[in-house]
Amino acid sequence: MKKYAKLIALLSIIFVAIGATILGVYLNSIEKGNNFKLDDYIVRSEGNGVTIVSYEGEDTSITISSKIGGKKLVSISAGAFTDTEVTRISFDDDAKDVKLADKCFAGSTKLEYVKLPEGLEYIPDYCFNGCTGLKSVGLPQNIKYIGNYAFYGCTSLTKDYEAESDGYRWLNIPQSVTEICDYAFYQCGALDAIRVSENLETIGNYSFRESGLQKIALYNKEGEYGIKTIGSYAFYKSYVGSESGLNELYLPKLTTIGSYAFASISNNFKYFRIAPSVTMIGDYAFSGSSSLNRVVFEQNEDSEEIGVGKYAFAYDINLIEVALANKVTTISDGMFMGCIKLLSAKDLVLSEKTEYIGDGALAFFNSTSTNTKVVDYYVKFRHTKEDGTTENILYNDNFTVESLPEYYSGNTPTKKKHFIVLNNDNELISYVGRFSDDTNSYLEIDSKKVYTFKSLLNKPITAIKSYAFSGSAFTKLCIPAKTTVIEDNAFNGSMIEYFYFASSSASSTEEYIFEEDAFNGIKLSSLDAVRVYVIGRSNAGIVSDSNLQKALNDFDIEIEVSDEPN
């Protein structure tokens, strides 16, 4: 019997062991790849630990340690704290190697403070996206980059930061960071100022768009910025400036400025030096920047040619000084359109290597007031002399800046200046001036007072380019006798509605080319009110069959005959 009892006991032990093993395997199979609860968390088993999937506790302030329920914490998954009441999260020192998934805190609108694990190598994409209540974040000191959309829409970020002596609440970007990725701080409206190190090389697209950012500074004030690339819309509609007393922002290693990168910014941003390393400035890069008043290009002989996009400085209404380097050979379409102060305070100095001035590049689109402020300054071109010094000249090999007869204006008539810019083909690129026949302005031609703008009539101008007369304030224009081409929007934004052609235009064998929108955008009239005249009563019989009339038929404009206007 004893022999059988021992056998039964042995078999019992074996069955218990087998059962325990089977149960263990079963329980592990339940955990692996599935969610289960540990302490206040729903977790998922990983190969070497667990990942927090969600929080189900009631505490609003929590500290996350390296172990949960005795199991090693490996990471936190996306949305783990979404729709919770948690306001504060910190990580113990022993949890420094915990990884964060993309979107790990995204949508946690109650979250106000987070201290991130010290071993984190980067801030994941969308990490705090939509955390509208987030006021403060403890950033690890060794992260290399801040991911795409990382703080997108964190409208309260830095609200709880203590303002320093300068009155700004500074967010210190860790000195190890080399890249701030796309949309990283987009719409962070409470973000005052950031400090960065020389290691930061890239500021991504939309990264600070519509943020409250007002200042950028270096940790080492004696150092220099290492930023090489600024993406499109990076600072659009923000207030970015620098600590400099001149409110100057100079980035000596910069190569690329994206489209709209500094568009529509204001406040401290007044002076921008374009470093010799810059090779590309995108479309609208500085457009609508209401405080910007000085731009200097510093390209030298070792610099690459720089491309400047369309409307790069358009409508910078306080811009008063621009100096371009010889590496800027193309003045792009609309480059200085609407810069209404540019020629009333300082010279616009272009490059002697300028080869092309685009449509509307010098169009003073907003200058439709009757202000007759003296224009004492000119478009000039910079010329490098043999001794290496520079001088400003009124022409280069490709363009001419030609003064027109001075006019008088004001209750006590005062002499005013105006001029035109022509290319080598005698095409009129721009008229610059404030002559206005409805404010007692008049020209003196052959010792006679002339109350309409007709001094161009004797110029050998072959074409009127797009936006050439935008912003001009006179209502009557004598078209030069040799002009046979009028481009789209040539008079857009002007007051002109009466056009006079020389008598020779009625019998000319030349074909007239008026582009489809040639008369588009005239301020004081619709197209129905545009009047076209040929000077000389003797032309009445041939006007209706003229090439000029045929060109105007597309606009339903009938030529009239007239005496020379006064």
C-alpha cells in the first residue's frame, strides 16, 4: 500500500506541475498582444515589458515609474491619456528610457504640465497635438529634433512660464536640437520667445505659423546662428524678431528661405540681412510684413547666384531701404509691388547685373492717394569700380532710369520729381511718381502749364508692360507714338481713364496688340467708361478702319478724335 501511496503522490505532483505550466502558458497567451489591467492602467504586453494603452485611475496628477504591477514599462501608446482628467504627468528618473509613440498625448485637452523622460531622443510626431490646456513642458536635454505637429494647436503653451527681466516667457529649446520639424509649434498663440543653440539647422514648414513668437535668441550671445533652412510659412503671421536693439535678424549660415516664410509678420521685425550663403528666397517670402523697413543683400563674389521668388517683398508698406547684390540678376514679378514708401525715403539700389525686371516688380499698387509728397530718390543700380568700391548709377547695360520733366503741385506749387524705368527694348516697365491732375498738379512743357500727363508722348516706347502705371494718380495719358503693345494689367490700380494716341496711330500700318486684360483694374471707371482718342480732327475719316480701332474692337471701345489735351 505504501508503494501505491508514493506512486499516487508522485503522480499528483506531476499533474499539478503540468497544470501550473498549462495555466501559465494560457495566461501569457491572454496577455500577449492583448490589453489587460495593471494598477490604474490598461497595458499591452510587449516582448520585454508592457506598453501603457490607457489610464483608468482617478488621480489628476500622476508620476510614471519604470515598472507597473511589477512589469517593466517599455512605452506609451498613442492617445493613452486622451479624454482623461489628468492635468499633470511626470516621469521618475528610473523611467528615463520609456519610449513615446506618435500622438501619445494628442487630444489630452485637460493636460497642463508634462515632464518628459530624460532619455528621450526626440519629441514624436503629433506628441501634444491639440493639447489646448498645455501650459508647460519639461523637455529632455538630449533630444535631436522636435517632430512634425509635436505641439500643434497648444494655444496655452508657456502661459505658466515666469517672465524674465525683459518681460518675455522664454521656452528653452534643448541645445542638442538640430531640427524643428513641420508644424511643430503652429498656432501656439501664447508662445512668447525661444532660445536655441548654434546646433539648430532646420526650421520646418509652418513650424511657428500663427504663433505668438516675438523673439529668437541664442544661449551664447557671442555665438552665431547655425540655421541653414527656413521652411515655407515658418513664421507666417507671427511676430518674430531678435534681441538686437536694431531688431535685426541675421542668420549667417542660411541658404534657403521658403515661400511665405516671414510673410505678414509684425512687431519687432525691422531689419533683415540676407547672408552671403543664401541661394533661394521663395515666393511671397517677406510679403505683407508691416514692420520690415530695411533689407540688405550681402552676397559677395564667392556667393552663388540667388533666386528671389515672385512678390517676395510685396506690400511691405514700411520698407524704405533695399540694396541688392550683384548675385541677384532677376527682379521677379511683383517683387516690390505696393512698397509705397520705398522711393519716398531711400533709394532702391538694384544690381548692375540685373538682367530682368518682372511684371509689376516696381508697381506702387497702393499709392492711389492724392498725396503729392516729393520723390527725391531714384531707382539706382550698384556698380563696382576697378578699385573694388561701389557707386550708384542710374542705369546698367540692360535698363535705363529716365527722369521726366519736373511737375508742380500743392497750394504753393512746389517742384516734384518723377521718372520711368525702361529696358533695352524701350519697353516701359514702370512709372514712378505722384503727378495727379485732380490736385492742381501741372507740368511745364515748352514754358506752358500742362494739366494732363503727356510727357511720354515723345518717348520711343514700344510697349507698356504689365502694371507699368499701377498706382499712378493722373486720369489722362498720352500713349507714346511708337507704342504698339499694351500688356495685361498695364493700368491696374491707376486712375487713368482717358487715353490719347498720336495722330500717326490712325494711319499706322503697325499691328496693335492689346492683351485680354490690358484695361483691367482701372480705379475710377469700369471698362465701359474708358475713352480712347486720336489727336487731330483731320483723322476723323480714317479712324474707323485703322489697325488701332481693330485692336480696340475686342473691348467694344470706339475711338474718338480730339484736340491735344491740356
